[in-house]
Amino acid sequence: MSTKILPESDVRPKLSHGDGDHERFAHYVEKSKIVESNVTGIPVRALCGKVWVPNRDPSKYPVCPECKRIYDELPPGEPENG
């Protein structure tokens, strides 16, 4: 009898929506929310609506055009997330 080790499967829920385009971009999220998510593991919501737990270097991705459009329309001094 042999023992086979199976790979671990990712049991986390898929929190982003749509066709996966959101995965190709860096998104705008209030900085304090990102820090909180890093500590607690609670998902964040980007300006464009994407919900996920940040876990990658956003500098390696282009900025989400929808997040940028929304951010550029905010009045000066307005917080990114309400």
C-alpha cells in the first residue's frame, strides 16, 4: 500500500466578479483598508467594485481604468471609499 500526497486546494471563495479583467489591474483602495486587510484577511472593495484580499505587488500591474476614472472625478480631499 502506498501513500499519495495530494496538493492542497484553495478553499477561499472567489470574491472578484466578472470575466477576470479585474485580475489584470492594480485597483484604487483606501490605504488604511489595505493595511487592515493585510492584518485581518478581510476583503477590500476597490472604487470599481472589485472585492478581494490584496496579496500581490500592485506596482507590477497597470492601474484599473475604471478606478482611475472614478478617482479623477472625486472632489479634492474626498476619501476614496465611502
